[in-house]
Amino acid sequence: MSDDEVTAFVRESRKLQLGTINPDGTPHMVTMFYGLIDGRIGFWTYGKAQKTRNLERDHRVTCLIEAGDDYFDLRGVLVYGIAHLVDEPKEILDIGMNVTKRMTGLRDADELRGYVEQTGRKRVAYIVEPTRVVSWDHRKLATPASA
């Protein structure tokens, strides 16, 4: 994908597979809703979650955003990066609002604010600084021959 296609794909998607590193070196993979903070991936999670404990030890992450069901529809973006901790309450709330709006499709902040403020008390947030981006779009491959 071109840079513009990558930007549009990340902007239009809502979920990613987040990879962190467990204490024994194995990958820890979870599905996360995410937001965009100045064009970078942002997410929030509970302060006691396994991914949080993993990121306290090792800030490296892998974010996989993908779409498509059939081979010639597959496309995706793989972001390798460093997750920077956000632990200031107002910034956590801002990231939580961003994620929740994208997750629910609602735009009315008043409808969401109470939920985000309540759940945000136990959360931290992260912003991913990309170190490498890889993308693919199988729709650009030659289509299979008709049977």
C-alpha cells in the first residue's frame, strides 16, 4: 500500500491485534479497539492487565490491523513500535473518549463521558510511536482465472 492508503486503512479500521512480550518471551496477543492521536495509534487498558505488566518491562509492541475474508481480499497494516505510557488522568480520558467514540460509532461526547470517566479510573493509556510499518493488499494481485 502507498503511504496514503496505509493512513486511510488505519483511519477507517477500529480494531487491531496487539502483541506484547510475556515475561517468558512468548507473545501475548489481544484484540483492542484503538483511537488515533495525532495520526498515531492510541489505546487504553486496565492498569493491572497482562499487557500493561508486559509493557512496564518492555515497551515494544506489534499492532496488526487487517481486513478481508478471501485470499484476494486480504489487506493489512503491521505497525512495529514503542508504546509510550500515558498516565495523566485528563490525557487518559481524552484517549478513552477517542477510542470509545470510534468503538461505538457515537459522536455525542455527552452520551459517552460518564462511561469513560467511570472506567477510566482504573485505566492507563498508551500511544504507539511507529518504528516500522509493513502493509499488503491482495486486491492488487492478479485475480484468479475463471473456472
